[in-house]
Amino acid sequence: MSFSRSALRYAHTNGYTGLLYTPRGEFIITCGTDGDIRHWTCISDDDPRSSCLGEFVICLAHTGTRLLASTDRNTVHAYTFPDMDSDGILMRFTAPATCLKVQGGFTAAGSEDTTIKVLKGDVAGNETVLEGHTGPLLALDMFAERKLLASVAGDGNLKVWNFEEGKELKTISGLPKVNSFESASHYGTPTFDPHSGELLAYAVDNQIVVLNTANWEVAFTLRDDAVSSNYSCCQFSANGEKLAAGTTKGEISIFDVKKRRPVSVEMPPNDCNSITCLAWNRSGEEEVAFCDATGQLGTVFFTDAAATGGEEGLEDDQAELLGDYEFEGDEDVEAPVDDGDGVSLEQLKRKVMKFADPVDHDDASNQSMASSSRTAPVAAAPQIKLFKQQAPFQPSSTPSDLEHRYMAWNDVGIVTAHVEPSGDGAIDVEFHDASIHHALHISNYNHHNLASLSSGALALASNESSKLVVIALAAAGNKEWSLSLPDCESVDALVATSHLVAVATSAHFLRIFSVMGTQREVLTIPGPVVALAGHEHSLMVAYHSSAPSQTQQHLSAMLVNINGLSLRQEYLPVPLTPGRQLSWLGYSDTGSPSIADNMGLLQLYRRSSNAWFPICDTMKHSTSVSHNFFVVAVSERRQIVQAALCRGTSYPMTNPRPMLQELRMQIPLCDIEVEKSELEDALLRSSLMQVDGAEKMQKETAIKLFALACSSECETRARELIESIACTELLQLAVKYATKRGRIHLSDRLCELLPQLEAVQEARKQQTLLGASGIAATIVLPMTPTAGSQSGPKPKAIELSSAKRGTLKRFTNSPNMFKAASRPSTPEITQSPLDTQENIFGESEPEIPLGKSAEQRTPLNSVNPFAMKRKLGDTGVIFGSEKLKLAKK
């Protein structure tokens, strides 16, 4: 026998989290510090029902027809179940109630004001008050048949009461002491044996102490060597045969009370924290639910030991079966000669079979038994649990089993569906811009559950029928058309754009129509459809490319671009983090494919790079791990994601409708809080996306990064940045900034990049012009002479006829320093370095006007041109289309 763990689910915010099973085991009900109560049908419920009862809810109890909860109003409030309508107040305290118990028509509650109240029946009044604790109540339990109540408080004492007489029977000290319920981590959690009440167990340190209620002496203690921390709570099972206990490190121990030993339990994951509450399933299934201090919910369930091949359980069963037999010599029966090493098989048979009733078997049955006993058991083949394959869904829609749901919500409008109790339904269509179309109210007599809305059409269908209905919004005359799919095909997904309508069918066909109903291409989808999206003349189909693995599913996308009667199709993989599912599929406002997973990671596909880029993590914008963002639209131009905040759920409510929030896009870079990372994020987003004013934003961000690198004494990084961006205008700004800051060496190295950057820009223009024809442009970079090559034969310069390259250049901060001018056509003149001023490319040109004498360089100013003030006011730096040179005005 062993128990396995389920995956953890985020149920509530950080803090004490309580839970219980309903009497029949239909729901797991949890409460937490966020003030919500959630009804889970099972641990894998993706959309639990949520009800807000106040600022916080500490504990719960179920009477069978009503749910009791302690609220922030210092009361025990009753609610009808499952409607959760208010049904009155049962008890009032001067502090919040911290523990509740209902049994045998009695309701007991303990409060942080150190008092306990016991109420008989369901009507408030005639309460019995138990006083004696000097600390806040942490946990309690009662056995109604014997009128016993056990309580643990922050004063470190466990007290046993006769609640009918209000008399204290026993006090046990030695438990941890705390001043408030909020700061407690060890709750003790006394629990009575539910059958007879003869045993009372409570948790202390690393053991479970079990008392005999007849004399209040310790009957036995339970320990588990597999746990490494102290126990925080414990709970008897419904039949009293097992006892579960949780530790402060998230470990769970399950004990066999009769055998007084632990059962094997799977170890907790790393993200599991201190256990705050335990509850056994009352429906007879051997399952335990628990919550931890971070608001996570999990279950521990029974698994067959035979499947795991545990040898320890087999040895225990053998010991239990043969423990009463003694294999010693029998005087009445002649025993075969034994060598003394082991037990005789014949002797074992006689001792065991003499207690069984004699049964007559024929020869055939004896032979069959003998053959079966000789047959070795066949080991069960290990079964690999694969990741759940995702079913088709409509982007920006809520589940179809809800009475009031969103069928579509995008940047055009909202389509909602309502189902009346009588079974009749209606569809309401609202447009964000009333100039597109007026609001619509449609009777849903065809039971449509799929919808797609665009500025050109409204498409409706059902995944249980083959009928497609489309309403052309911009058409005149007969706007509605419909058709039925052939061969009993059903619609799995559909999409409507401003020019097209497409449906993905159960036959793995993609059927394309015009907005007015003209049938277009019919394509084959390579796998089961997951979602379908479109934008103008483009369509994107997400499908399962192969079977899922143990940790993730494998999705691909088919992009279809339609231009008139021509069609182009391409395939690309859909990247998903292991353990996640696709939750949204769509296009940005500029037509870039985008996806989002169920953990809030939004990714955008750039066609020119043929790559996916993560652009926003919506969970970083959430204040709680239980909140989610329902993605509606993505805007590249404005750099925002429009989403609705869902508090504690995965989908938004239809009434009241949540307000859309604009989440700022941010690439998940390292150390994003640092100024350098923020600038790098802005630079990357402006280069990857189609942003308004992208070129201006890139230059501004790049020069800020350049200045930051210079101030950080990282000149190599600054030069690398300018070289990677390859923009001559940015180079001019960088040279001017470096010159003003007195970084002459950096400005020299930047000037040497000009021919290289010009070649890169020219190649980019060629790629832009010839890219459509598939002709690749070759980037030819100019050769840079090195120090070693200056002593030998000089290599031929590319496009430049220079004689020497100077090591120092003289610049000025004159307003006309960066005055653009065309390159003058001057003949090459062989002159000495002292008679000419060299430009940054080593090209010597006459620089001395007529009537002026050449200025001889001194050793000082030849090394540092800024060591003394020179008469450079009449000198300007001219940037031409090919080179940078110094010239006198």
C-alpha cells in the first residue's frame, strides 16, 4: 500500500488556507486570506466556482445543507449550499473565529479572543461558552456522542472539555506557544476517533501522540522516519483506520492505526510549504486533500502497491499470515528429515492447511491448481502517463458549459451567449465602434456555441452540427448566408476576418470562404486542430503535429496567405514551455502572429526573422498568483496588450464585466529593473516590432545606451553597440558625444567604422530591393590597415585612395561641425604629414588655403590636440556620403 501526490494548484493567496470535503465528496471547498471560497469538483478543476465573502475567511464547516464560514466581521455566518446565499449569523465573537466543527447537531467554534462557543441546533442562541485558555484558539474537535471537545490554543495547552456541562476534564501542556493565529505554524489539531471516540490524537514536535480517552493516558505514539520536520496538523480518516499528518516542510505522513506504522507516501515537490489543513474524502475513497501556507491545494491518493512492486508490503503480509504458526517438530505426525537450515515445505503445508475446512477436489482441479501454482506471475508493464492533449477552442472565449459566457471578445467587439432556465438561448453582439455596425440581438435557436467577429462579418457555428451561419456587416441587401458542410463534417474552429471566413472541420479540412459566401480553397490540416485565427488576408491554424510527451504537447502552426486567386502556405513550430497549454491565438494590429499560454507568457512571431519572441509575461503584472489575465488583443504600434483581469479564476465574468487593462510589453531580459536592461528592452522591441516612430526610438535608445556605456568606462561595449546597429547617422551622434566628453581614442575608433557601416547600409538596401526575388546581397566590408601592415607594402584600399591613416584627429564643438556637404573632387597630391591634415581614412588632401602658412605640430599637440587651445574655430568636420574629413572653412 502506498499513496501518491497530485500536482499542486494555486487556490488562494499566501497565508492560512482551510479546506473540507462535502459530506458526499462531490466538492473540495477551500478558503483563504483573499476572502474567497472556491468549490472544486476535483483537483484538476480548471475553473472552480468562486464566491467572495469578505476580506478573509479562516475556517469552514459543512452541516449537510448549509456552509458555515468565519468572516472578517468576527462572526460565524451561515450560507445556503451550493447557491451561497446568506442564511443568517450563528455566533458572534470579539475577534475572528479561527476554528469550526460540526457534528451530531452541535456546532463548536473557537476564536482568537480565547473563548469557545458550542451551539446546539441550527438556530442562534443558547450557546455554551468554554473559557480557560489564555491564548488564541488554533484548532478543535469534538465527539458529540460522549459530549467531548478537545482544543489547542496559543498558550501551549491542549484542553479536553465536557461541553454539555462546561467542565474541563484534562489539560496537557508542552505544545508550541504563539501570540496570534496569523503567526502560528504548528496547530496541534486534535482529532477524535470518529467511530468510538476512544482515541484522541494530536501533533507535537515530530510525532503524533494518541491518548486513551478512558483514562487520558498515552496509548501509543506514531512516528515516520521519512519526514524531516515537525508535524503541524493531523486528521483521522472517516473509518478511523488511518491517520494523516502534515509537516512544516510540506511532507505528508499516513499511518495505519491498527498496525501503528506509517504507509509509504510520495515525497513533496520543492514548492510545497508548511501544511495548514488536512481533510479526508468522506465518499469512501482513500484520498486526502491538503493546503499549505502559500495557498496551494493538493491531494494524496491511494495507489495499488502491487503495481509498484513493493517488497516491503509483501513481507508484512507474509508476516501477518504466518505469525501465529510455530514450525516445530510435531510428535503425532511423522516429519521428513530436515537439514536444520530453513523450514520444511511439507511441515509448512500441514501447519497452514489444518486450519482450513477440508474441500474435495477432483484430479482435474488439482492439476489446474498445481499448474497455476507453478506459473510465475507476470509483471505488469509500466504505463507511461502522457501529457493531456488539448481540445479545440476559440481564442478569447469562455467555456461552453457556462450559462452566461463570452463567445468572442476582441478589438472589434464582444459576442456573449445566454442560456435561460427554460433552455432557450440568445446571442448579443456589441461593437466597440458604433460606426462599424449597431448592436445585435439574435435568438440562438440553432444552439451556436462558436463565434468569430471582425469588422467585415459575424460567423456562428456549433461543434455539434455542420451548419455555418455568416452575417456580412458591411454588405447591403441580404446580409446573412448559411451552408451545411458535406459528409457529416462538424466545425471544430472558425474565424472571420475583414475579407475571409474560414472553418476547420472534424475531417481535418480548412474550408475558406469570402465574406459574402464565395467558396475558396479547401486545404488539408496535418493534425488535430487546436485553434484558428485570422487577419485580413492571412490565416493561422494551430494543430497537434505529433502525440504529446510526458511533459508537454507538440504543436505546429500553418500560415496561409491569400492574394487574389493565389495562395501561399508555410509551416512553423509553436513553442510551448513544458507543462503549459495554448490559451490564446491571434494576430497583432499589424498582422504579426501571436500566441499566449495558460501561464500568461505572450509570444510574437516575426516573419523576417522566422522566429518567436517572448514579448510579455502577464503574470508579472498580477498582484496575486491566483489572478489571471484574459488576453483580448495585442497592439504592436502602441506596445501594449489588452487583457481583462480575472481574480482567482481563468475566465472573466459576464456580469459585472471587467474593465480592460493595458499591459506594457516587456521582453524577459535579465536584471530588468536595471536602467541598462530597460534601455536594451526598449531597443529590442523597437527593432523587432512595427512600432510608430521605430527609427527615432532606436536612435534615442541607442545613444542613451552609448552614453551609459561611456559613463561606465566600457568603451569597447559602446563601439560594439554602434557597430551592431550600423547606422551612419547614429555614428555621427556617437562621435560628437565622445568628442565632447574628451574620449578621443573612442571617437577615433568610431570614425574608422564609417566605410564599414556604409557598406552594410548599402547591402541592406540591396536586400530590400532584391529580397522578393530571392537574390541575396553580399556585404563587402572595407579592409582596415593594422599596425603590422603599415611597415610593409600597403594594401590597396577599397573605394578609397588614401596614403596614410592618422592616429589622432582634431575635432571641434562648432555648430557647423557636423554640417553635411558633398565630397569635393580633389586630385591626389603627395605631401608630407606636416604639410597636410589627414582625415580619418588616411586620405591626404590639401587643407591649407592660399595666403596662409602651414601650422607646424609641436611634440605636445601632436600627441594630444586638446592640450592647448588652438585656432580651430574656423575648422569644420564635413561628413560626406563616403568619408569623414577635416577642412578649413
